[in-house]
Amino acid sequence: MSKKKLLIREVFEKIKRTSPRDTKSGWADDLSDDLEKKLNFTISAKTLSRYYDSFVGETSKETGIETLVLNKLSQYLEYEDFEDFSRTFIKEDEPVNKTTVKINVNEDEESITDKFSKLIINITNEQNFKMPEFVKQNGIGILGLLLIGSVFIGHYMGIDKKNKANVQYLGSFTGGEPLIEKNCMYWDKSEYKLADCSDKNPHHDLKPVDSVLLKHFKRINRKDTLTINNALGVTWYSKFYGNVEFFTMDGEDPDNGRELRASTAYIIDKYAGK
């Protein structure tokens, strides 16, 4: 099942659970109202009904859908956008495909702890499981992955509980740098990036990690894509010396500290668009 078809099906399944109606057109009407109420996004019931016929109906034949519509429908299902939906959604009513690897280790082996004597790994293929690039390039198979996993497990079991450290070493097996817990972030022109709190880079104005800002606060680089229809009510702006920048959520402009304001139709029409 394509991701678009899955998205349309799940959106209509959601509205069915709350709608008192029992027809396609009735669900489309309620869905149109719900999208406008919750996301301030306007789309006609007729268009939604056409999507239902194209992707869910018995004689369905998939048609094109604008990226903006895909993103809004994904947000209706509480995903960040269509890419996030495609990457993370798992159907609950269909069994996922699994590859099971079992390893039984002789209990008399002294080199491996009893807790590691039975290992079961389930690899879920439903969401297009991808082997890491470094694994493919270096020819490391399943056993190689298990060995890497054992390094992590061995390290975790050997941590001094009285002196828990934030720095975790992989050892000489990988030859890489130590993994350092990143509890700070900095503004990188258009979004926040994670950083080590001991980062000495003078261009990084570090602040404690805010998971909401880290995930949702972005500067909109393509102002020419904004219109009153898709930006009103869901964007904010900062005006500084005649220059206007648009953002995806409320807060303050990280570049000048000015408090953001909700984008109005006048601001969008004058400073955004083509």
C-alpha cells in the first residue's frame, strides 16, 4: 500500500470515529470542518471526497496530491509532515514482517554474561528497514551488528554506578571518537542544532536544549512559497530594519532577540509570495 493511500485511509478512519454520519460525502464534510477548525486549513469537502474515491474506494486509481495537502493531512494525524508520517507510521491492523535471529550461548561460557546468553533480534520491515551505509560499505553482516551490540551491552554493564559519566566510549573496536551526551543547542541560521555544552566555538551561542524549539522552531527560507491560504494562522514574523523573516512557531527571533508576531494577511501579501 502506497504512503499516500495509507494517509488518506487513516485520515478518513479518524473522522469516522467521531462523525455521526455514515456516508462518504458526510465524512468529507466533517473532515473539511475539522481541518479548518484544528489546523486553520481550508479544503473543500468535494476535493476530500475525490481523494477518497481515488485512494480508498473499491475502484480506486491514485491521483496526484499537492505536498501542502499531504503535510496538512499528516498534521491532522499528529505527525510533523508527510515525510514524518511516511517514515514512522505503522498500520495497527496488519501484521508487520519480521526477521528473527536467535543466538543461544552455552551457559558454561565464562566470557559472556548470563544476561546475554539468549538474544532475540526482531527487524521490522514494514517501514522499509535500511542497513546503515557504513555496514554496507564495509561488508558487516548480521553477526557484525551483533558484535557491535555486544560492545554496547558490555559497556553499559560495566558502568560505575557511583560515578555515572556522560562520556561513553566504544573502545578500540570502532576507533572512533567518544560519544558525548549533547544537552545544549545553538541557532544555526534557520534551525536549532544539538551541541555539547562544553563546545568552545565562539559562533555557537549555546542554550539548554528545548525539545519543542529543537523540533518545531524553524526559519522559513522560501518566503516565496508562502500565501495567505497556507501561512495565515500558522506562521509568525520578525521585522528588523525593513527586513521580514517568517518562522514556523511563536517565540523570539534568535538573530536579534525581537519578539515574533503572528503573520497577518497584510504582512504575508507584502513580504512573502512570489
